[in-house]
Amino acid sequence: MQLARSHGIGPKRFCSLIERFGSAEEGLKRTAYLRQRLGDDWKPIAMDRIVAEGKGLKAMGGRFLLLGDPDYPDLLANSAAPPPVLSVVGHLPALQKRAVAIVGARNASAAGARLAEGLAKELGLHDLVIVSGLARGIDGGAHRGALTTGTIAVMAGGLDKIYPAEHARLAESILPAGVLVSEMPLGTETRAELFPRRNRIIVGLSLAVVVVEAAQRSGSLITARYALEEGRELCAVPGSPIDPRAAGPNQLLRAGATFIETAADVLAVLPAFAAANERPPLYGYADRLPNRPESADDEPLDAADDHASRLLQALGATPVTVDELCRQCHLSSVEVARTLAELELDGRLERHPGQYVSLR
């Protein structure tokens, strides 16, 4: 917990440290290694802050979920960059059910919000939990449609900082059958750079992602990209070409996303194990950890850090294509996609039209 909450330790870095040293406790002891690798970015958090946060979370009726806990969601644990710590409050069994994400525009049309609510309601009747981001517009409609059957609201800030404030009552209504989730500590204000991290969790929790209304440069398209990188089913609801809010879904449909009009369309594309009400054929977090090396301090850099180092060296202020990065860094498209996603989460990468990327 202390390692996961320390400044400079993100999800991938946390996992790589555990792989290297065998446990979070051992990783935290390697102060010299961490200072050498991270420099001023490494700032261990004081235990009294963690204790205080735990008490605050308990007072809200919530708890921490640590990566590796039995209650930690399986799909999320097996994603590319699972959060080491989740703060959760509400009906925790909802985290273990099959889930579909519904996301889209904040400035949604009345028809779009109504459609999102209807989809959520009908999917809930098929024992699916609805995941979204508690934002205005489509997110709010999706949550409202699944209040009785279960919905998961993933928040960008701390659980005690409901955003937008007007959704405080909606957040409270979610708790009897659903869950509020955040990877950020209590007291964290919602900031723009935290939304991609939230979107990553939305995808990680879900079997499929449905986009309902989104502008061409919308955050919902970041969620869509994460869905493709994680191998989730990507679906989109078409819209009028003269409505800017339809540009995102229509673009996704041209690129091969599944055409969605009704809940039946979503059910048809869910993986076979979802239809059979079975767990996906995934392996638990502990099973993915290799044996602790005999001499960890002499090990070369782990693969994730090596990939990031190569990409950072190749990137600059001038945008380059992802294909060019693959060739120059001698990495596969999957390796580059995952590492770029991590750099984007860290706020170090900017994406441009035409699959171009650059450093911020």
C-alpha cells in the first residue's frame, strides 16, 4: 500500500517492482535503487497518511482493494496496467459481475441520454453491470438506467470529491446496488489529466465498450482506443452526420466498430464466456508473477521500463507516426501501443490526427 501510494510509482512501475523484488514490501526497502532510477520523482508516502485515508474511507462505508485481493475485479487485474490500489464504496459484489461500459458526450442530446439510459436498463435485465464515469450527459443517463440492477461509477478524483457536484445525489443512489470506484487518494480534486486514467479503469472493468455520442476529439475516443488495446469489444451508436456529437461514433463505425441500435446488438457481440455466465479464462494476479530472481540488483531493466526508455529517446516535439516508432525502436505494435498508453496516462504524450504522437 505504501509503495503503491508513493509519488513516482504508477501502475506499470508498481508491477515491475514486484516482479523484480518479489513483493511491495521488498520493493519499498530498495530506496537506493528507487532513487537511482526515479531521482526526484521518488517520494515515499508517510504511513500516517495512509492510515488517515483508511479511516476516512471506512467512515464513508468504503474500503481499499489491493491488486491480488480476492475481491479485486478479475478483468481489471488482467489488464495492461491495473491500479495497485482501488478505493471502493457500495455494493462490492457488483465488481465481480459481467460488465459493459457505456460512455459518451457530456453535452449529450436528450435523445442520446435517453438511449444510453434505455440501453443500460435493458442490459441490466440481462444480469450485466453498467460501467461509466459519472460525468454529465451520456454517463449520467447510463448510470440512471442501471440503478436497480447495478452500475459502477469510476471517478477521476477521490471518492469524497464527487464531480460534477450536481451528481452527488446520483452517486448516493448508485450505492445500494452498485459501486463508486477510484484509484486516487481521498481528497484528490478532479483534474483534466486524471480522466485518461479513469477511462483506462472503465475499459479494464468491462467486456465491451459502447460509445453513444462523442465529438471527434472526445475523451470517449481515448476510452475507445484503450478498448482496442485491451482486446475489448468496441461498439458505437450511429448518428446524424450534421451533428458534431455523432462524429466520434461514426468514425469508429467506419474503422470497424460494431453497429449498435439496441441492447440485443450488444449482447450479440459479448464473448462466449459472458453469454454462458462464466468467468473469462484469465489467470490471477499472483499467477502472473515470476519467481524472485537470485540477484535482483544485478538484473537488467525490466521490459516495460526499457520500452518506455526507447520510446522517450525516439520521441520529441515533432509528431511522428506509431509505425515509425515501431521500426525505430524495434518494438511490436502491441508493445508500442501499451507503452504509449502509459506515457499518455503520465501526461507525457500528446496524440495528433493520423496516428501521430509527440512529447508534451
